[in-house]
Amino acid sequence: MATYIVGDLQGCLTELDTLLNEVAFRPSQDTLWLTGDLVARGPDSLGCLRRVIALGNAATTVLGNHDLHLLAVANGINRANPADKIGPILQARDSQDLLYWLRHQPLLAEFTPSSPPAQPTATANRPQVESFVMSHAGIPPQWSIEQARSAARFVEAQLRSPHYKERLAQMYGNSPAFWTEDLGEIEQLRFAINAFTRMRLCYADGRLDFDNKSTLSAAPRHLSPWFKLRQDRQDPPLIFGHWAALEGECQVPDIYALDTGCVWGGSMTLLCWETGERISSPCPVYA
């Protein structure tokens, strides 16, 4: 049995299949965890959705910003980005089933091994603690894991409710950029969605910045990546995607960046949690 974690698919089905074939993935025994953004700029977003759904309980994904945008477009809330190749999903015979499934996926997912090893060991690539927490963009510096879990469950309940169209319409916008306990419900929803699916850089006080998407070396001095501001917390290992410019490197122990820019001509990366081994499949430029 093996636990595999893969970065953003963005419609790159061929590369996903290449990786799964390389590790001889067995849905009856192995599990696949995905960091979100199953859809968007690649050539086969429809195929990616169908492939992940077909894996059933062997697959766990979180929602990314492109997944949420697809839901908004499908419900007439926003316009499709011409660069996003989501038309085949909207026109598919099983479109409503696909969108219903997507809307019911979590923003935060947690892995706990069913039976921890009798003699756990730690290596440079494998944490001694074998549980992990995964979200698309990360967890904001202000939140504890418990707060993140609570916020995720709140938003998930809203997206699964009869009022989900209203909630999708209310998620757009950059404010509030700072979390306080007295935020109204819509402000809580918007902050949580932005934190889980759009966050990259933050101010020292934890305020979210949405203007910069650069590499770490090019980031303004007054901003820090969210994971640098969390490195003194006693978090379980954290896994995220979203930030392709990092090229899979964040240089903070027990935080794993897995978006290696497949759709931009980089690669798709698969991490085996039990061994710490990463394998990659190179990609052409799709976007």
C-alpha cells in the first residue's frame, strides 16, 4: 500500500497517467491525493475530472481556485477565461454530475495512517510524523490547524447547501485580507476561500497579498511566503500546490510544494509519502 500525492493537474491528463503508470498505481490498494486545480489551462480538463472521480475512495482532492471558478462559470456567475479549456466540461453529457461532485470536495484534507509503524524513522525526505494536512494554496499564518479545519468545514457546508450559487457569487474579491473573529459570515467565507485557494505572499502580520505571484527571490522585501510565517508553529506536515513559480521548493521543513508548473512547460510531480521519493513527468507548454 502506498500513498501518492500529486500537484496541480490543470487538465494535464497524459502526464497524470504517465506518473500513475510509472509507480504501478493500484486503486484497490494505493491512494492518490491531489492538491486541487484539476481543471483549467491544459488540454483535457474533462478527462482529469472523470479520471479522478473514477478512482472513487482511492482519490482525495481539495478545491483549487480554478475548480471554484469553473463552478462559478457553470452557474452563470462569472465569465470563462478564454485561456481556460473548460468548454468540454460544460458541454459534456455528464456535466451536472461532474459539477455536483466537484462542489462537494473539501478545501482542507487530512491524512492519518491507519496503522503507524512500530519503529518510526525520520530521514531527510520523510517526516517522522506520518500524518499530513493538504490544501490548495496553504494555511494562513494567523490560523492554527484547528481554526483552518473549522473554516474549511464552514465553507464546505455553504458550497454544499441550497444557497451555493449565492455563496459562489460572494467569494470574489480581495477583502478582507486579514482574519478577525468578528468577521461576518460572508467575509469569513471570502477570506477562507482566498486563503485556501489563492494565497502566496503575506505581510508580517499575516495580511494576505494578492498583487504578487513572483518567485521568492523577486518578492518585495516587506512580504514573506505564508509558509515562512508558519515555520515556528508545531504543525503537522503541510502539503500544497498552486504556486508554480516555486518549482517545488519552499525550503521549510515538513512543508511540501508540489505544483511544478506542468501546464506552463514544467513538469507534474508525484510524491510517495511513505518513502519521500518524488518523480516527475515533463510537460509541453499548454498555456
